[in-house]
Amino acid sequence: MADEALFLLLHNEMVSGVYKSAEQGEVGIYVLQDNKFRLLIQLSAGKQYLEHASKYLAFTCGLIRGGLSNLGIKSIVTAEVSSMPACKFQVMIQKL
């Protein structure tokens, strides 16, 4: 329950910050890092699966970009994995 409340707080702060920046025509890069990304936990058993991690991250990048697009915010979302199951998403907000 506490994790959900923390997530909602961070989510609301991030979305409001991104939306205000986009309304003002600012371009910015936001970095989201997850040290235990759930979609990668099952693959993290060995380093041989590191090359397959991008397939799982592409779906999540699409979800983030689609959510921002529904708010009217143009963005580019990329992801990288250096050690599993940790990953980093970079969200670049473009001018409206």
C-alpha cells in the first residue's frame, strides 16, 4: 500500500512537471531508473539474455510515449540496460 502511494505521488509530480514544461515550449530530458524492472527479472538469470532485454523495453517505451501523446506531449523515449534487471528510460520532450 505504501509503495502504491509513493508511486502515485511520483507519477502525479512527474506528469504535472512534464505537462507544464511542454505547455511552456521547453525541451527537456527526464531520466527514469528502475533497479528491479519487473519485465526483466525473469531474464536476469544470465548475461546471455542481455541482448533480448531491448524487446521487452520497447513495449514499455511505447506505453510511456503513448501516455504522453494522449496528453498532447510529443516525446522520444529510449531505454538502456547495463546490468539486469536494472534499466534506465530517457524521455525527451519535444516542443509542441
